[in-house]
Amino acid sequence: MKIAVLSDIHGNSWALESVLEDIRQKGVTRIYDLGDSLYGPLDPQGTFELIIRNGIKSLSGNEDRLIVENLDAGVMNQTLNFILSELSINAIDWLKGLPQSRQTDNEIYLCHGAPGIDTEYLIEKLNTEFVGIKDLKKLDELLNGINERIVFCGHSHCQRFVETGRKIIINPGSVGCPAFDDDLPVPHKMENFSPMARYCIFETGKNIKIDQMAVSYDFEKAAKRAEENNRYDWAKWIRTGTSYHVRHNNCKI
């Protein structure tokens, strides 16, 4: 079995189109999406239509949940209001029905952040000066209730591969947003230092094969859309894969 695993598309349909074209050339049998699919000042409806058209099996991320939780809230969040104005009823219903996790063939477990906590980085440990990796024993503790040996997670937007001895943990990186900054739980930045769209191809058989992919695309279209929606921070993230710390008054990104 050869599967593609995507995460954190964040409404970047231009990046997703290039990733899907790359996937079509590689004999992939299934595509999974770890969530945070539509939130962003880009093209949420177009992204939804690509996901449905290509039969991608998606999860709910913390910011997919944010959309659903604020449907009738009238929040003072320009980006969220833009997203809600763009999304169709079908897209909203799809978001409402997304599961928090998936298991495949008793071998692979997929979630957005950590199991049961969509706002926690599974692999990364936040320090006051840098982003590190959690102790392997701590990772095994966090995954103690997960029977599957292979665990896919997203949320941090950074490609990772960690073997604990008991588990193999893979983060495919972000399709649509290669950097961001956040205030919580401590001020920190996640950066990939490139605008390329990231995803992973995982192949089972006698030997496991993992390919962490990076695909180029016309990121200027996405960056200009972000600027049109007054998100110059997003435009920088998309163009450069780097960030600067700024304080937001609503949510992570």
C-alpha cells in the first residue's frame, strides 16, 4: 500500500493543486489529510472543492473546529469572517462531520495534533529560546493508548520523523503555510525556510518506505491573496517560509 499524507493546507488551493499533481505521478492509492484544511485568508472554498473532487480522507484540525465553533458568533476576526463568507453550506456541513482521528488497517493512526488534543504539538517541545523534540519516553507515554505502531500528526507545519523504539511518528509538514508564529504556551516560531508545499508518501510492505516531499508552486498567487485580505504576516510566511513574532488578538494564525 502506498498512501499520501497531507496536513495544514490552510486554504492554499494553489499549493494543494501542485501537491495533487505530484501525487498523481507516484502511484498513490489513498490520500489522507490531517486537518487545518480550510482556515486561512486564501481560497477556502476552492480548497474544499479540490479535497472532495480528489476523494481525500480528512480530519478536523483545531482551526477547522474554530470555524465550526464560530458560525453564529459574530466574532471580530477579519480572517474568520472572510472564511465564513466564502464557504458554501456543503463545506460547512463537511467541516462539522470531520472526525478527530483515523485508524487504517490496524497499522496507522492519524491525528492533527496529539491524540485527543488538537492544539498540542505531538513531537515538538517548546523552550523559551528554541523549539526542540520531546523525550522519547514522553512520546511513548503520550501514545500509550494508541495500538498502531505508525502515527501521523500535523499542527506544527514542520516535517518530522521520530522513532521511539515503540512507535514511528511522522509529521508530513504543511501543504499551504510553511511558517507561522504563536504566543501560546510561550512565544515561538515554526519555520521551514522555503515556500515549498510539503507532504509525505508512506509505503508499506516488507520494508517501510517514507518519502518526505517538497513541491514548488506559484506561491505568489497565494501571497497576493493574503495581502488582499490584509494578512501581510501570512504573505511573508508563504513567500519565505520564515516568520517574525507578532501578537495576534484572535487565534494562532
